[in-house]
Amino acid sequence: MDKTILAGLLLLTGSAVANAATPATTVITVQADQPRQTISRHIYGHFAEHLGRCIYDGFWVDSNLNVEKDGRIRMDIVNALRNIDIPNLRWPGGCYADEYQWRDGIGDPATRPATVNSNWGGITEDNSFGTDEFMKLCDLLDCEPYISANMGTATSKDLRDWIEYLNYKGDSYLTGLRKENGHPEPYGVSFFGIGNESWGCGGHMTPEHYADEFRKYQGYARDYSGFKINKIACGPNATDYNWMEVCLKNIPHYMMWGISLHYYTIATGDWGKKGSSTQFGEDEYFGGIKNALFMETLLNNYSAIMDKYDPSRKIALVVDEWGIWTDVIPETNPGFLYQQNTMRDALIAASTLNIFNNYSFRVRMANLAQAINVLQSLVLTDKERMLLTPTYHIFKMYKVHHDASLLQSTVSTNDYKLGNESVPEVNVSASKDSNGKMHVSIVNVNPHKSIDTEVILNGLAAIGDISGEIVTSAAYTDYNSFDDTGKITITEFNDFKKKGNNTVSLNLPPLSVVTLEIQ
């Protein structure tokens, strides 16, 4: 064969291989006729710690503040969270939980003792927001309470007494106190975390010691008056796989409903200098996305360990602290962890929720840190003013997945590259609700290009009506401010069309989250 022709053929072959490796169109395949496990609504939970302005000057405000209130509970925040169907709220911490003495927060607020919040800013707590106030907040939110119990500075008797106060319907000294405090009927709390970050601020324990302590404490977490306690053990931090292994080996499985995992996204990879929440370049944008997507590696590895000890998958993995953590806004109290919330954070939230949905065979509860004015918040406040962050709008968009059946999905996509590193441009999760409607949530993390995408719905004879929603913005540093509260929000998405009987083609703008509803 002529060498010129051979060279040309090799060139064409190489080009074909290159094109095959970098397809022009992203292809998402959804098994539309094979619904799997339920995506628990509790994956979409939230976290309210006594930290900064989350409780005080967040949920619980000065009686003179000119906003709608129920007592001192701020109702515009309550109404906003009700609009996203918040399923549960974790309280009082966090690190604060292992110093919190529940008796300090009941009874007449005027006589409650003042205490020091030594974890977060060294401020004085007047304890005006305590157990009964938290339970009223959960009632207003129509959500389940998730209480993090003190294992660090309280006894197993304190845990037993707290649960009796909350859940026992008979006559006792503690139920008498509850009645005096305005609640004759038991609250019926189900979710209790026993110890928080016991490997760190919760006691600096070894996993062996924690497992022994958990066995003792959980024995006093009694099921009063028919209210079953779902006991959640303190699991590992990030990649501490040994902690998980030791706990599962040393704690009988019937003693726990779930075990927790904490993982925060640090865009810089450096806890000492985490980077600005608003002033960052593409290197920190990419770092935030890459480190958030590491959640899938964690869930894959922890699921394998849990399957070894719990092959029937009865124990829930509870990711009860997650989100992006940046440096605080300049000139704010460094102990208050107040940060802004950008389009990057919305993409991180959506990508993480896609991962949780896809791992819902094991992940049955999760809590974004935190709800108001702290870390990756849903809501920010400034006196009477309030704004909803881009992350809030993701949770509102994704509520269609609550208690829906997972549909297995796969994605063939190019990589978004920066230097020598890369991440997939597109991630996805899909579900089918009780009315038979399918929802496919798709994230394009590439800041530079729109992506032609096909969604193939295997097993679907014909596509009916389609509608879409989108959250997007021009720059990954864009955010909602008190002067422009609607810069990033949910809008209608129409850039799609049917293709054949079972395929939808669409164009994903850069930096976008799209949810399609397909009937």
C-alpha cells in the first residue's frame, strides 16, 4: 500500500478514536420501566446548630424585630422552608451538642441559666431557645426533629431523662415538667444521634472507646409509650475508614438505626485557608466541584465496608453534615462561620444530591450544614431583610425526588479539564413519583460551554408531556445579595424537544442545573 495512503488512513483512524473518546453529545440513559429503592425524603434534611446567627438572630429573633413572628420564631424563614418540604431538622449541634445540658433550656426563660458557648465564639447563651422551642419550630415547619444527644459532658441518665421528657405519655416527674412547660402530650421524637464527632470535638475518642460508650448510652435510649427511637451512631470523618470498620465490628447491628458520616468540601484543599466564598478564580471553582464529587468515592467505599458487616443493608448511612466550607465574610466574627452562597455552591448542592439519590440504597438521611446564616445556608438574614440563596433553589427544585423511586441512570460525557485534572462535565439522577411522573435532574459543571444532551428513556413506549426548570447564572461567582435577591432563582426551561418515541434532546447551558418532568 502507498505510504501516503497508509498515513492518511492512520490519521483518519486516530481522528475517529479521538472523536469516539470525546463525543459531541452527552448521552444519559434512564431505565424508565425499572423503579428501584425509595429515595428517602430525609436525604433532604437540614441542620440548625447553636452557632453564629443560625438560632439566635436566625430562627429565633428579638421580640422587637419588625417581622412576622410566632412568639420569637421568625415566620418568613419558616414559610420558606415549608415551601421546600423540609423533612427533618438536626439540633442543637454539632460540636455544641456535646456541651449542651438540656435542662438548662426548659422552664421559664427568665430563670434559665446563662452558659458559655465555648465552641463558637465564646458568646453567652441565655438558653431562651431550648427543647420546647425547638419542638415548636419543628411543628411549624411540619418536619421531624433530629436531636443530637450529649455524650461528651452528660451521662447516659441525662439521655434517658431527655427522652422521657419528650416521649413518655404517663405520669412522672419529667412528664409533669413537660406539662408545666405547655405541652401535655408527648412529642414522639424518633431520631436521636448519640454523640457527635466523638473522634474530635465530641471527646477525641478512639473508635474502640466510642463503640463501648455507644453500647452503654443506647441502652438508655428507651422506646417510651410506643415511640421507637431511631438511634444514630457517630460515624467517621471523611476518609477515616477504620472508624467505620471498628464501629460496625464492635456494635451489634440491632443497637443502631444508622451511622453518620461528615464530609465538607474545601475548594482549596487547605483547612487553614479555605478560600473566599465569592472572590475566587477557576482554580478554586474547579477545586470545589472536584472535592464535592469526591462524595461518590466516599459513599462507594463506605457502602462496601457496610455491606461486609450488614449485607442486608438494614443500617442507614446518615450524612448529617455536608456542604462547602469557605473562609468567613471579611469583618464578620470568625467564630460565626458566615459565608455567602454562589452559583458554584448551587452546583455543588445539586451534584451532591444526585449522588445521594443514586446511593439511596444506603444513604437514607442527610443534613446540609447549615440552614440559616452559617456555612452553605439556604437563607441569609440582615435584620428585617431575608434572602434565599442559590442552594435554597436547588432544594426547591429537587423536592420532586422526595420519597420517589430511583430510576437507574448512566451518563456518557466528556470531562471538564483544568490543568492535569478533570471531572465529568455532567452528572445526573432520576426518579419516578407515585403519580408515575419521571424527573431527571442534570448538572453541567463546565463554566465554558453549553452541552448538547440526549436523555434516552429505556422501556418507555412513548413520551407524553415534558416540562423543565433551570437554575443557572453567567458566572460561578454570582450570588443573591440583599440588593438583588433574585439574581439566581428557578426559571422555566424550554430548550428541549422529543426525538423519536423515547428520547429527549436538550441543550444544557454552562453552569446549569436542569430538571425535566416527563409523563
